[in-house]
Amino acid sequence: MSREATFIDSLRALATHPAARNLEDDCAVLELGSETLVLTHDMLVAGTHYLPGADMADVAWKLVATNLSDLAAKGAQPLGVLLGHMLGAGDERFVAGLAEVLAHYNVPLLGGDTASGTGTRSHGLTALGRATHTPVPSRGGAQVGDGVWLTGQVGAAMLGFEALRDATGADHAAYSRPTPRLVEGQALAPLASAMMDVSDGLLLDAFRMAQASQVSLAIDIASVPVADPARRMACLTWGDDYELLFTLPPGCKVGVNATRIGTVEPRGFAPLFVDGEPVTNPQGLGYTHK
């Protein structure tokens, strides 16, 4: 088990409020009278989530977009964000990028905090949203017989990262300025039995959905749309794509640009089956913090 997984397990004893969803979902879901709030918090760390020398405007965009992607997986409408920012080089560019992304998604900055430091630079963001449909989708609702679906394609972020790393001049927007699927998430919220965003790799996130739903997901590799067919498996495990992975009951009309990539099956001895082969260990399926 990774250090990250071990630490999160230790926090579950503290996260006893129903809104925390046992720390097994993309967001907290808090009921307040007739409204349901959806809250999430993500961080970006230099050298882990963005390359040294990255345009800080891109870092700001990605920080907001990754959090909005979590809201998208709940079908939530964004209400605002709170920023945690470590001061450093490129602060002016960071503010410029922040202004761009907030204007693009019509999301207000509500507050936050800044700090100085000498260690590795990090940035945090809390996004608040309003549920557009209840019950709010979770990772844990997939039912036997459902289809497994994916919006868009995976692997484009990997190609964008390589373009930046190798300074090829190729388009890197999929990595540096991802697009949260907010419209798709709101359309799917009344329909999907389970939904999450693909941030750590399609196969790893499918494994997690299967575990949360206590079912098995059978994925057909050839049916998954990828940005680089010559490196199909790399596309399925690299992550950072921020597409939506969801399950739908049989006969349900999708209504968004998505591809069926598998089927929900009764829980067997493996949470995930890839082209019929059982996968019992998530190691190597995607990105995890060591």
C-alpha cells in the first residue's frame, strides 16, 4: 500500500460525518436544508504536478480546472473557489492565468490564504459547488449489467506533457490547461449509477470505482478512445486527462459525447478485468503518491 493510501486510511477514523463519504469519493457532499453543497480540495506541487519553469498562468488554470473536474463528476454547478498560494517567481503570471480560468468558467474567487516559504512550492484550491441533481452521483453506485462509459479520450495529457518536457512545440493544452467536463457531468448526474473523473489513469480509476461499488468492471481495451494508438496501454495508465468515467443502466440514452468501454459484472475475485484478464492489484495501473 502506498504512503498516500495508508495516510488516507488513518484519516477515515476522523472523517465520520456522512458528508465525507468515508473519504472514498471525489468530493464531500453536504446537505443544507433544501440545498446540497459539493466541496473538494486539490493541490498542485512543483516537480510533481507541473514541470520546473512552467508558465505559472498554466499552473493557475490547471489548479482551478482539476478542482472543477471533481465538481463535474458530481454534476455540480460551481459556486466559487478558495485559494492557497505559496508566493514565488511568476506570481504575476499566476494571477493572470487565474483571472483567465475563473472568467472562462464564470467562477468567483471567494478568498483564501498566501504564504512564503523556501521548500518545494505548492498551491491548493477548494472548490464549492451546488448539486444540480440529488442523489449526488458517487463512485459507489455501479450496478451489475450497467455499461461502463468514458467521455472523450485518454492519453492526450501524456502527449502534452511530453511536448512540454521535450520542448517540441507541439500542442500541450490537454496537460497544462485541461477541460473539466462540467456540462457533461450535469447532464449525466440524473442518469449515471456511478461517476468519477479520470485523474490518475483510466485503469486505476476503474479499479477504484469497482472497489467502491463492490462489483467488477470488465474493460475492453480496444474500445477505449486513445490519443496515441501505438501506446494504448500508456494512454490508459498515465492520467491527468480529467474525462468522466461513468456507468449507465442498460438502455439508458447517454446524451453526451461518450464511448462505451465495458460492462459492470458481479463481484468476482478481481475488481477489474482487462480484456478478460483479472487484475487484483492496482499497482502499475496509474499514478499514486509513493
